Amino acid sequence: MSLEKSDAIVLRSVEWSETSLVVTLLTRSFGKISAIARGARRLKSPFESALDLLSNSSVVFLMKSGDTLDLLTEAKLQRRFKSSQIGLLPLYCGYYAADLISALTEHHQPIPGLMELLDQTLIELDAGQCPASVTLRFELHTIKQLGLMPSLDHCIGCGEPMTMTKPSVSFAVLGGGVVCSRCVPMQNRVLRIQEESWQTLKSVMETELHQPLVPLGRTVRSEVRWVMEHVIGHLTDRRLRLMDYLEELKR
């Protein structure tokens, strides 16, 4: 056992006993962890509001071996997620971001840059930036950092560069990316998307974290959400509960 310190964002919190919580945290240095926070449910909790959902806090925890829960000993709030003051949609987008990271990551496996990506996403939602653009960039950059990014430039069947010869592009969900007309018959679960949607996905994927967000036109919002719902559903092997609250992103 070792005592560790890291910045962290609270992904989940569940009741453990009359006085304690089990919290899931995305830490900068140790990846996702789950820890018992003893006394966190008391009126005069030693953690105060540092364990509120999506709070950015500095934490100290005792890392235990095997599948045993870690033990949280200290947590100091650095920044609170405030999107509920703006509206329900940015709030749900933040909750969805936490749900997606929880579903795609393993415990104690740090992913460089992942906490920074979530932190920047929450800051942009709090600042009132377009939830559709913020969420799409978060999704694409998350799966890219995890090494799960679909191919958008080359056919997954033959490897040839994709060029527009038709007004739409074929996207193979199970195969993991775009597919040319010759290779389509060999793929299952193929989506047809318009060129504008394809170009939008590529532009968002290539945008650096602190660059301006790529605007999403009304004609592509519904289609890129449709694509991402299929991609995320395939990667997580289920439909994430919070997706049902993001229908407004398609409008």
C-alpha cells in the first residue's frame, strides 16, 4: 500500500454506508480509481463539496493492491462543475462525458491527456459554448487517445485513400471506419453518411484541444450524432443511459 496524491475529477459517487461513499475518480497520474470516502455523507464531512459529481479536486488516497477499493483520505475542491446554472443540456453533456470515460477505461491505467480533455470539456460547457460541438470533440478525442479511433481517411478494407466519387460515404461500424465501394460488400452494419458529415468528423478529429471548436451546421448535427451513437454503442457494447438525454444535440 502507498499514499498517493493527484488532481482528479469525480466521475461517480454512490452510497457505501450511512456515513461513507464510494467514489470513482479520473486522476491525472493514476487513471481511473475507485475509493471509499469514509465520513463523506456526514453533515460536517471532511471532504465538504470536493466529491460533488464532476468537481475538479486535489485528492490524497491510499492505493491498495488487487481488486480492493482504495481509501480516500483527503480531497480539496479546486473547481466546481456549474453547468446546471446554464441549462439541462450542458449538464447532461457533462454527465455523459463522465459516463463515457467510466465505460471505456480500466482502473489504474493512466491515459496521458485524458483528464485534461475532460477538464477542458467541462470548462467549455460551463462557459456556455455549443454543447453539440463540445461533446463531439470530446467523444472523438477520447476514443483517439484510447487508440479506438475509426479510420476516416483510408478504406478499412483495402487501405486506399478515400476520395469523394459519390455524394455519400460508407462507414462500417463493426469494421472501424470508412469503406470504399469495392469493399462495402465485405462489411456488416454499414452506415451511409453525407460528404459534409464525413468532412465534419475529420475536421473535429484533427482539431487540437485548445483550438476553436468546429461549428456544426444544422444539416449535419443529426447525422454525426447518429454515427457517434453507433460508434460509442459498439465500443461500450451497450447504449449509455445518458445518450437518451442528448436528443437536443441533433437539432
